[in-house]
Amino acid sequence: MEVERVQEIASNLSKGTIPEEFIRTMTEQPGLTTVQGTVLEVPIIDLRDPDEQKVLKAIDDASRNWGMFQVTNHGIPEESIRNFQEVGKFFFELPQEEKEVYAKPEGSKSIEGYGTKLQRELEGKKAWVDHLFHKIWPPSEINYQFWPKNPPSYREANEEYTKHMHGVVNKLLRLFSLGLGLEEHEVKKAVGGDDLVYLLKINYYPPCPRPDLALGVPAHTDMSAMTILVPNDVQGLQASKDGQWYDVKYIPNALIIHVGDQLEIVSNGKYKSVLHRSTVNKEKARISWPIFFEPPADLEVGPHPKLINEGNPPKYKTKKFSDYCYCELNKIPQ
Ligand SMILES: O=C(O)CCC(=O)C(=O)O
Ligand SMILES: [Fe+2]
């Protein structure tokens, strides 16, 4: 089946208008629903701060109150981030037929490949974004058929970034564990230990003549345990707090961390999976690179036994991660 990519739609528009199916309802239009001025801000945390208790408290507070924070001084070299971003951008700037070689195969059960969200969402609206999904860790999970061969440095840049990512992931999972009052390895173990899967998504949001009316990725929480995202320098990510939408300030080389659904479940609701969405830009393409850190498909995830007791009964069911995703994607109540 031929799918029309948003990138193609965007390049063939008549001036100043967008197709009706991209115009969001009044309750979603970013022009009407974004808090203006910096009233509140997603917390920014310096991971190199020698006062570990302070870092721990900041991450714990951010995970309880926002479910999102940014980290600086995380140890990933700027050059590695830059190379990783450059090769992804290069892929999306290839001619359409070269990108289609990596298209998600029809009928495939896996999410991997180049794509555009096919099913229309609630209210029949479409998202202003194309994407590429592929796993980057562990090696046994990787399907290189979905890794672009062009540019030739694509693989090396992704491997280098992944290599640096391990340290940050372990550090954050350890801090979440301690913040929840668990032993330092317990959160990682609960979400898969060394079998934790790293799933990369690249979002490509073409310039949009009506960024006030359209949305990139509409409001959602991530199904992962945790997500680590780097954007390009175009503002666009928004986080919801207490029913309001706030812009997440772009900070060069910072990593944006989301608490995902599985960490909310393991924590029995102490940490909040952040509701977020992305807006688009009138002149510039926005690109973002989230990595979803996910339990292996067959792992059962539920509230950690040490975090439940008579006064604190489990607020979530324990279920296989694959079953959780199935229910989420098919809008079946969890
Ligand atoms: O582009 C962004 O900043 C957010 C993307 C996102 O939330 C997602 O792909 O799950
Ligand atoms: Fe997301």
C-alpha cells in the first residue's frame, strides 16, 4: 500500500494552508492551549554535582511532580550527540524512494521501520510527523535491515552514541531506585536488567504553515520504563502539569528524561509517567531522537513488592510488557 508521507504533503502545499485532517480541535490546538511566559519550568539537573544527595532529591522531586526533567553534564560527548543527530537528519533528507526502502513492512507485528502513523486518531485527526524506529540494544535484538546504509557512517554514529548511553541509563535507574527507597539495582532488575531493550525513534516534523493549528505527536505518555530524548534546536516539546501545557526549553546538549508507564507502575504511582506532546515550526524542520528503554516483551511488570503493603495496595495490574502494549495500542483498558 502506498502511504503518503507528511514530508511529501508538506512539500506540495499551497501557501499558508494545511489539509483539514491536520487541523486539531480547539481543545488541542497549540495556539489556544499553551501557557505563555515561563510560569513553571521542567527541572534542569546537573549530573556532575558532587552532592549526590542533592541530585537524588532533585530527580526524585522531578519524577514525582513532573515525570520529566533535563540533565546536563551527563558524560555523553557533544561530538557523539552531533554525529548521531547528523546521520539521522541525513536519512530524512534523502530522496523519498531511498527512505521507502526502510518502510515498515506491511502486516509486520513489529514497530520497526520508516513510517507515518496510519490509523487516524480520536476525532479523525492526523499527526504532522514521519518517523523511523529501530532497536539499538542489546545486540541480539537488533535488526540491521532497518538501519539506513546511507550515510555510510550511520551505523558507527549510532553505536558510539549507544555505548555512551549505558552509563547514563545505569546512573538514572540507580537514582530512581534510591529515590523510591529501594536498593540501587532493584528498579533496573524490575524492568529487565541487562535485557533492557533500547528502541530508537527518530521523529521528523516538516515545516508547517499553521503551527498554531497542527500538532506533531499528540498528547500521550510513553509505554517505556524511561525515555531519553535529544531534539534539534527547534523548540517543540511540551509537558503537561496540572492540566496545563508548558514548553520544555531547548538546552543545547542536554538530555530530556521522561518517566514512562512501566516506571510509574513499578513505583506504584509514586513516579508519574509524563503526559507530553510536540508542536511544529513554520519555517524549520524539527527533529527529535527519543530512545525508549523497554522491558523485554515477555517480562511481567507490576508494582514492586517492597512498595506495596496493606496501607498501600497495588494500584496497577502486573502484566507482560507485550500485553500492556497491545492494550495501549488497541485502546483496551489496562
Ligand atoms: O519530539 C518530541 O520532542 C517528542 C516525541 C515523543 O514524545 C515521542 O515520539 O514519543
Ligand atoms: Fe513520547
